[in-house]
Amino acid sequence: MIATILLQAGGGFGATQLITFGLIAVVFYFFMIRPQVKKQKDQKKYVNELKKGDKVITTAGIHGRILEIAETTFLVEVENGKIRFDKSAISLEASKALNTPPVVTKA
């Protein structure tokens, strides 16, 4: 169907158009799909490496310390109690921020 539309519109489907569509697909892969897949792998690796006592921040912004690790959940100690979170609720970006030293500037 797409070939029919292209034939009616341009009189043919040339090699230049094929190369253009191929380049668009390659650019789309390297700038959109590949970074997202890498980010998902890093997130999964980070969550699997967490252990009891690690400080975490959830995607909702809740800060706490891991008390218990179950198959699909974490029990996190917060200031006034304990909350159970799904493993996908732990934020990789925010947790990296916990491990970086604060920036000190001199006035």
C-alpha cells in the first residue's frame, strides 16, 4: 500500500529515497532506541546490586535505607516508619546523587 502511494506521488521509488529512509532509521536507532535500552540495563543492574543498608531515593522522592530485600520488593526505613516499595520504584539517577560528594564553592 505504501509503495502504491509513493508510486502515485513521485513516479517511482528511487535509490535516493531508500537510502534516505535507511539513514533516518539508523539515526533514530542511535539517538533514541539505543540510549533508552542502555539506561534500562543500567537501572536493572543497579537495582539488582542493592543490598541491605544502602540508602536509596524512590522515583517519588522518598529517601530511606533498605531494611529487607524480597523477590520483587524492598522494605525501606523512612523517618517515621517502614514502607514496602516495588523494585522498579527505586530511582537510579537520584541514587547516584547520594553517592557524589557535595560541590563546595568559595565565595
